[in-house]
Amino acid sequence: MNKEFLFTLIALAGLCVCAQETTTATNAPMELSAAGRLYEQAVAQRDAGDPKQAVQTVAEIVALHARDEQWMPKAELLSVELYLELDRLDAADVTARQVESLYEGTDAAEKATALREDIKKLKAEKKPAETSDE
């Protein structure tokens, strides 16, 4: 009887260790892909007040990781936001239209549509200001 009890304790201890290892493995943060690291870098550059450098980093994502389905939509939307920050409304609009087209039916496309509405408003606000300066 003592042997059976001992084997049961050992088996339970083994199960507990396995369960802890599984939990630890599933709770561990996933490593970012190269595109993901570049995206995070671009966000950090934007947050640090360097949108021009962030645009260059996003361009690197597009050039090197164009087939990355996880990060490309995010990178292109970030590009739209950066163009808006740099007051490059036409570039922002073209990029947002591209996102709408490439990622039709996704959250990225919906966000691009909302950004295009903002761009239209900004363009409308600029037109009266430009004609009053003349």
C-alpha cells in the first residue's frame, strides 16, 4: 500500500510540473517577427517626435516584408497616420485608399475608410484658408 501511495504522489508531482511548464510556455510573450520589430521601432520613433524617420522605417517594412499579412496592414495604416502628422494629405489619402483596396472587408480597411473621412475634412478646412491667403 505504501508503494501505491508513493507512486501516486510521484505521478501527481509529475503532472503538476507538466502543468506548470505548459502554463509558463503559453503565458510567455511571443517574439516579434522582423516586420513586427520594425513596426514597433516606427511607433517609437513617432512617439519620440520623429515622424519622418518613422515613415522611413515603415517604408523598410513595405520593402522587405511586403508579404507579411500580420504587419503590413498595421504598417500601412501607421503610414497614413504619419502622413497626416506631416500634413501630407494627398499621400495619406492615396495610402488609405490602397489599404481599403488591398484589405477589403478587414478591420484595416474600415480604419482606412474612417481615416479617409478625416482626410476629406482636413482638405475641406484647408481650401478656404488657402483662398483667403491669396
